[in-house]
Amino acid sequence: MQPVELYPIQNSLILRARGVELLVLSHHVAELKTRKDTKEFADYFLKRAMVNRSARKLFEAWLRKDTTLWRRIYHSVMHDFEENKEETTEATAETAKA
């Protein structure tokens, strides 16, 4: 079991562990998608997407416990939201046909 779970929902990213959730807002996710360099991605994530100090400290504690977290977040932002976008586009097209 991985201690931090990731949920891409409505162009936002929810990080959940032990009943605590952190929300990365959709405009931050959109900005993160433009950051292809992992260093820039991590820098933006920590300094901008984690809006307050409490969120940053909690996230840093999760990083110490889950060594795969950065890789999973990067993969989720770069790939999962494209899949959700395609599903939304298909659903909109089907609704328009009806």
C-alpha cells in the first residue's frame, strides 16, 4: 500500500493520506503541465501549488515517507489529465449528437 494516494478530479489533483487531503487547484495543474523539466516542476509545485506553509510542511513529510511520490505526481499531472480530457471531449461530443 502506498501511503499517499493521488486522485485527478475535474482538472485538480487531490493527494490523500491517513484522512488528510491536499488539493492542487486546476490552474496550478495547468501550469505544471507546461513544466517539462522535473526541477522546474518540483520548484513550482512546492513554491506555488502548495499555497500555504502548512500544506508545504505536510507534503514534505509525505515526501520523506514515500520515495515514489514525486514520480507519481509528475506522471499523474502529465498523463492522467490528458485521459480525463479525452473522456470529457468524447462525452461532450456524444451529448451534442443526441
